[in-house]
Amino acid sequence: MTAALNTLVGLLATADGEPSKTPFYVAGGLLAGWAVLVSVLGMRRADFPGSRAGARAVMAISALLVIGAASMAVVTSGTPRKDKAPGTSAAPQPKKTSAEP
């Protein structure tokens, strides 16, 4: 599974070599949509999810979506490039001349 995730992220890498955040956004969006759906169903139906099997299915789907979103967050996270110090902007700084105080 990890090899498949790494292959997916490698295919979605941006031009600057950092992985694309798109898989994380998709997984997070699916998780948020599922949370809204479960909330709406829970407010509209007093007996939601209806049975023990339904409750287990809702919990399993929720757990898979959380694990997927968290995995995508880790897999798509980037490390700072070695030629750039953390916390600095990527824009080049103007060179100081000897005429400036």
C-alpha cells in the first residue's frame, strides 16, 4: 500500500520537486463531506444508523476516511529544500551596494 501511495505522489509531483497536495485535498474533502452527511442523517433520523451492522459500517467508513486523509497529509508533506533555510521566502533578496548605509 505504501508503494502505491508513493507512486501516486510521484506522479503528482509539482515542477519544483515537492509533492502535490491534491491527494490530501481530495481525501480531506471526502472526509468533510462524509461528516456532513452523517450529521444530517443523524439529525433527521432518530434511529440512525438503524442497526448494529449499520453502526459498524458508519464507524468503519469514518475510520477509513480519517486514515486516508491522515496518510495523504503525511505522504504529501514536503521537506524544506537544502538550498533554502526554513522560514525564509523563496524570493531573491536584493544585493546591497557599498553606497547604502
